[in-house]
Amino acid sequence: MWMAKRRDANSSNNGSDTHVAIKVVGSDIYSQREVGILQALSSKQHPNIERLLQEFSGDDGKEHFIVLSLARGPTLQYILNKEGALGLKIAQCISKQLISAVSFLHGHAVIHRDISPANVVVSGGMLQDDMWWSDEFDSDGKVLALTRKCKITLIDFGFAIALTPEDINESKQQGVEKPVPQPRGRLPRNLDDSSSRQVLRDLSPLGTRTYAAPEVLSGIRNVIKHHLDSSSHRRQKRRNSNSECTSDYGMVADAYSVGSTISHMVTGIPPNQDADEFLASKNHPLKKFARKMKRRLSGGSKKNQRTKVYRHRSELPADVSEVIASLTHFDSRRRCTVRNARNLPWIEDDDDDVTGGESSVAALPCMKSGSPITYLGCSSTSISSVDVCDE
């Protein structure tokens, strides 16, 4: 990945994309899907999703490149590793924008399949600013100003896949996600009618394991062995994939990844680690000694350093816990979909101060729970079935 300045940087019609990111892509099925999905999404221009500006091949024709909008800033993963949990106000801002971006994807029948802090770029402020770690608005309005400037960009669509009406079982759902009420403190029931939770068979179990939904990992099986065992005389069909292993899941798997990302952001503790063990490791004598030596070598003073904050889930406000619990429910049939999560109190909050620019796309029909799904033009070629003959 490279940063470059556009030759037409002074042109009046190139918008704010003076500098861009250039990414090398292959010719495999995943790269083809990534280019097709980004091409279709870029014309719709959601503010929190990277855009495809151009694609071209190298002089030898062997290497392929895509030019993307440049997201300036560190990844959320970098911030969490370096600084610990974010303040709840800025975390709310980031959560709203992330859910808005993924709602937009699901409204167009796109599964990202690799949502994690490493694929969320955060722009709009310097990490040295103490306002990043504030749980409340201050009287001077500095936290408010930061939430208005903060913007996230969801990147890396290398594993994304665009679905067709047939994939979402249109004969049953007709491409519509039915709205589900979200009473405070209770998980929604009877969610099986949602198109976001329609299970798709034989998808590659891709993504970051730490943030992957349980059904993605628990359902992994070897494709060839599965087909040979299930029928030794019939022709079998499976989805075109570069992986020998597959699993069964749907768009609601992204919801689990979103919830795990939010959990990591507000607690500072990775989803796959026990909170008590994680906190104990941070207070280990050798870790304390290493931090002390680092401060001495850098000439820093302990008085000038902010103490990192880590939280137990039990310490979080009820509204925040509700978002995480709803999105990370182990049972995918009871898990809240991302489009429904926009109705949860902490996310639905009408305060424009923490929307981070999301209001400009909030009214798009495809993002609302209960609205028809708008399929992308590339979806017909995104998933193709191939015959696998038993020998």
C-alpha cells in the first residue's frame, strides 16, 4: 500500500482526493470481488466507507493496482494497543459511524467478513489530546468539538462478498428485513424473519478469528470431505472459493464482529481474553519494570503520562452494555442485526453532536430496518456455483 499525489490534484473536479492510497491486488476471485463491490459502492459514496477512484495494470500486465480514497489517521487497533480504552463519548461517535457504514453495506446485501479495529481508520484529532479519553462532555466544549471532527473509514474489502436475491432466500423474505422492536434491557425475539440472518451455505470462514462470529468458526468443515461423505453418487454444488474449508453463516456474522470491536474499544480488552487475566498481566512486575525503563530511556516523566484505562464489562453504562450484548449474542438467531442496532438507545441517540457526519446518509432507505435491500450490480458475479463431481 502506497500514498501518492494525484497528477490532476489541482483539477477542480477531483474533490478532496488530492492524495490517494494505491493498493496492489491479485487476479483471484477475492480481488475481483473487492474491485466489483468497491466500484458499485463508490458511486453511492457513504462517508465512512473507502472509495475506489481508479484501477489499472502495471506495464508488464502482471500486477494490478487500485486507487482508493486516502483515510488519514491511525487504525483503531493502533489506538487501543497504544492507549487502552477510549472515552465513552468518542467511542459512541465511532460506534455510530461504524454501525452506519455496516448498515449501508447490509442494505446493499454486502457482507464485509473482516470487521475489526485493524480495518477501522480514525481521523480528526491528535492522540495527545486528553479529550479522546473523556466519558462526559466538558464545559469548554472541547469534547464536543472532537466528536464533530472525528471520522472513521471502514477499509479492506478483500474478503467482502455481494449477495444475490437467491442467496438471501428471496422466495421466503423477498429481500426485506422486517423491523424488530428493541426494548431496553432485553434481547429481541422471533428474529428469524430477518433477511440479515439468512444462513448461506459453503462460504469461506474468512476474517480475523478474534472478532469472528461463533457460527463462522464452529461450522468449519472440509469442503471435499463434506461432499464425499454426504453423497457418493450425486453431483454436488458449492460456492466458488479459494479455501478448502467452508462454513455456513449470513450477514448477522458481521454484527458479531461489530459488537466485538465496540467491546474492545470501550473496555480496552481484546474479545478473546479474560478480563481479570488481562488486567493482571498489565500489572505484572516485569511489565511495570519494562514501562519504567521505557520512560527513563525516552526522558519522559510519569507526571506527564496519562494512565491507560481498562474496564470490565460490568463497569459500563447500561446503554453501552446493551449494544454489545445484543450484537454479540452467541445464538445468531437471537443476535441483533446491524440495521436493527441503529434503534438501540446508545446508537439511536438523536444528539447530532456525536454523529460524526452520519446524518447526511441516515435517511437512506436501505439502511433502515424493514426497508428493501438494494442489490449491487456486481452481485450476480460475486458468488458463482461450480459443479464438484464425486469420483
